[in-house]
Amino acid sequence: MSIENCSVPLDALFSLIEEIKLGYQEPNVIIKSGRKLTFSPLSFLLLAVVAVVTKTFSDSELHRLLTKDTALLAVLEFPRVPHRTRILRRLKTLVPLAEEQISLFGKIILSETDEAQNHSQVSAIDARQVSGTRSQMAQKRPAKSSHSKRVKKRR
């Protein structure tokens, strides 16, 4: 799949990438001994954005896209085209980094909002928790039938 076949124009994709670069904050990563990373976490975060926008989720398709489009390779700040398996491995480990970036950006938005300081914090409940409590409540609730009332009277 090429970017030309994507429904999003190329300029819009590049402007989205630039906006993400501006809002990106370096993660709090513990430096491990050994070989340093060739590709930055930001590059793979931006590659994940490209994958979502272009609906290209296969590692081989992303590799092919980076090989063919040198402008995209430069915008994503890759020094060279990463190997297909490296793309797959790094994208699989990207979820904690993406969650941290979203959390940091949310904190920035809250600190800039005046209303956030005047109101109490509101928390969201996960939909799975709500559905789980509903099913537990249904199991605890006795059946409402006339037969169950008769059984209780006989005892």
C-alpha cells in the first residue's frame, strides 16, 4: 500500500506528524547497558501514527512503504530503513510509550485549563468493569417467579 492510495492527503499526514513531534516529551527510560538504540522511540511512535492513518498494519507493508518513500523516512527521523522484524518487535512494545505520551499530554492540557483547578477530579469507569458488575448483580438477584415464593412458604 502506498501513501498515494490513502484517503488522507500527503500534506495532512506530514502536518500530523509535525504536530506529534511538537507535543512529544522524552520518556523516563532507564538506560540499560549494552548497545544503544539505533532508532529512537519517537520514530516508531510516528511510524505507528502513519500505520493508523494509512491503514497499513503489516510489518512488511510498512517496510515496503519506508523503502519506497524517502521523504517519509526523513520526516519520521529514521537514519535508515529498519528491518521488517525490527519494525514488528518495536511496534509491539510501543503501547506503554504511547500511553505515557497520552498521559503526559493530558497533564499538560489539565494544567493549562483554569476549570480543572476549580472542579473536583472526575474518573472514568472502564466499560468492562461496568458490564462485569451488571452480570454479577444479575447472578445475585433471585428470580422473580411465583414458584420461588411457593417454595419459601413450604419450608
